[in-house]
Amino acid sequence: MEFIIITLIKLAVIAFVLLTALAYIQWVERKVIAHVQVRMGPSRVGPHGLLQPLADVVKLITKEGVMPPHANKFFYLAAPILAVFMALISISVIPFGTEFTVLGHRVMMQLTDLNVGVLFILAVSSMGVYGIALAGWASNNKYSLLGGLRSSAQMISYELPMSLALAAPLLIAGTLSLRGIVDSQAGYNLGFIPKWAIFTGPFPQIFSFIIFMIAAFAETNRIPFDLPEAENELVAGFHVEYSSMSFAAFFMAEYSNMVTVCSVATLLFLGGWHPLWPESMGSNFAAPLILAGAGAICLYHGLNPARPFDRFTLPAFAVIFFGLAGLMAFPPLVPVLTPLFWFLAKLSFLLFVFIWIRATLPRFRYDQLMSFAWKFLFPAALLNLLVTGFLVALVS
């Protein structure tokens, strides 16, 4: 009974945090792209546009949902549900930090721990293509159908190099458990070089990491691989006939898939929740100092406002950051919150890379997309796996 209660509490917390984060990742993306392109971005709804995601949700909920007259109604409605379900279920096996004890009960910062967590994520993510393919077919629209077909071919093609890129660090770790993979990357070489997969031997997995990230862009249909949408060629691609919350569901699935692939990259290649430098060099003080620094910056700009309302909003953010810094420095919470901070810091950096790429690179042609997958990325991933396997067998 206690296990069920703890699991339900974790489920509620993860669901609330994840759904809120998915809404605000879009806000961050719009703000970052606006800064890259030297414009304002969301700034009207709430201070600094922070209520823009809420306004978008209200708009989409109240908007009329229009179904094409000759669509297959069952699959038309099932497609966005399937896409969201397959995108969200992967989060259940991702560990966010270490274990801790509450009132004598051991609690893992993870909904469930599977010995084959990596295989589970690969299996679930491979099913996500059905949501997009069904959406394109069930809409009874030729542009939608072409978008669905493009997505099927693209995601199937890039799953192969992605799987091969994931297999290489698994050979080094010797386990399929995500928690076990992170534990295998604990420690430091020469006292300061982290034993992350991209740094450690017998063959540093920097190439696997790059291949995985390239394939991840294609798997999540992000620029420069967003060919299933390709609005300049296909109007809007597979979701051109969708509106209201069914339209929003596909974007929720896209951002959820971004979080999943970035989390997997963090766990397999970047040491998970292990810090960049050892505790003896002050890694436990990084989180309080960074948060306190952010609070100081907000306070400075609040005292020297560029806009009238900044004198009220920025000091409020400063108080929030200072409070979080004090929480991170509270000794009983340090062993719990510090690993979570490092995991979220790495995850946030990779999400920023996704947004940064979208703001800077153009879209490929479809023939370039498929040629790159089969003629370069797949052979490179296969060669990297063969070299890694040979060196692992040689040193074992």
C-alpha cells in the first residue's frame, strides 16, 4: 500500500512538472529565437510574456475542432492521442537523480526502474511514428498523406543510426538499466576529468553522441529535419487538417520527444546527475552560486529597469532565485537536490541546442535528408560500433 501511495505521488508530481515544462519550453523557444533574430518575442501576456503558454492553452481549448468531411473518424481522433501517449510514456523509466529516504521509505527519483530501460524507450519511440502516419492517412488530404509518408520513411531511416549510436555506450557500461549506466560513469580520471561516456575509454563516445543527436533531430521532426511538416511544400504536412486541442497534441508530443531524447543523451553520454567536477572541488556549491547569481542579476536590472514594470517583476524573480539558492544550500537537501540540479542543467543545455539549431539552420531537401541517413550516418554509426566493440573485447 505504501509503495502504491508513493508511486501515485511521484506520478502526480512528474505529470504536473512535465506538462508545465512542455508549455514553457515553447515560451523559451520563442524567446530564444526572438533574441537570435533581434526581436521581442512573447511580451504582452503577463510580465515578459510568461502567461503566453496559458493564453495559448485557453485559446486551443475554446477553439472549434473541425473534422474533414471524408476523414476516417476513428483513426483521425486516435492519431494525436497515440502520438501523445507514446511520447509521454517514455518519461516513466527515466531517472532524474539519486535515491533518498523519506520517513524510512526508500524513494527513487524515477517512476519505475526497468532493467531494460533503454530497450523500452527505443520500442516506445519507434511506435510514435504511427500517430503521425495515421494522422496523414486518416485526414483524407494528399498533403497530409505525403507528410505522413515522409515522416514514416524519415523516422524509420534515422532509428537505425540512433540505435547503433546507443549500442556503443551500452557495450562499455555492460547494462541496459539507465540507472546502472549512470552509475558506471561515476568518478573522475586524473582527479578532475569526469568518466562520462564521451570522455572515457577504451573508445570515447563523442562520435556516438554526435550521431545520436543528429538522429534525434530527425526523430523529433525538428529543423533542419522537419520535412514531415515542410509548410513551404506541404502547407503544414501531416497535421494540416487538425485544429483545436488535437492540433496542440502533436506539438505536445514533439516537445515531449525532445525532453526524452535529451534525457537519454544526458544519461548515456553526459554522466546523468554526476557533476562536471568532483565534490572536493566544490561541485555542491555550484547550484546555490548559480541561482544566487541569477537573483543578483535580476535585482540589479530591477533597480535599473529598462521598462516600467521591470521595477516590480525582476525583484520578484530575484526573491524566487534567492529562495531557491537557500533551498539548494540547506544541508539535509543537498544530497537530493544537487544531483537533480546537474541532471536538469545538462538537459536544459541540450534543449537549448535544439532551439539554437532551429534558429540558425535552414531545412534540408528530402533527398538530402534520406541520402545523409543511408550514405553517411548509418555507415558512420556502424563503424563506430565496430571499433568500440573491438576495443572493449580487447581490453576485457
